[in-house]
Amino acid sequence: RAIFHLTGKLDSCTSTSIQMSGTVINDETDVRVYDCRQASNSGASYTCNAADWTSANQPACTSAEVDLLDAQNPMPTTTATFTLVKLGALSATNIDCPYVRTHLP
């Protein structure tokens, strides 16, 4: 679960276009740990799907390790910037990826 908010300012506003910019701020992130596998620090790339869990050859974490991870309170300090641009009317049906690519600033 992640709770965040946006801060922004109105950069321009016309009868056909609205442009805003601002920052995405993370307020709270709640992460629960129910299971884990130990991974090597070899620089290998990992995915996380059901097949990975069932075929993992690394030992499962102990219940004490799971409890320790679950008790952590990760709070990322991630922020992001955004630009919001109105591309068309809410009822528009012609807004697809090519349209968006040609109409973004």
C-alpha cells in the first residue's frame, strides 16, 4: 500500500489546453513480508512470480527472519516530477498511443 500526494502549479490554461507541473511525494508505504528466499549477491537478475518461488533452490528464510523483515518500516524517500497535459475532451475516442506521442510537449 502506498499513499502519496501531488504538489503542483498551473503552468498554462487556455480553452483547449491545460498544463500543470509538480512533484509526486510519497507519504507512507506499508509493506508486509510473509515469506522470503535468500538470494546470492552475484549481480544476477531476479524476477518474482509463482514459478520462481516453487523452483527456488535457495533456502527459505526462517520464521525469525521473516518476522524481522516484516517488522521493518520501509519509508522510501522517492519523489518524482510530472507534467500534466490535457490532450483532448474526456469523451474523445481518438486518443491512442500515436496521438499521445505527437501531442506531448
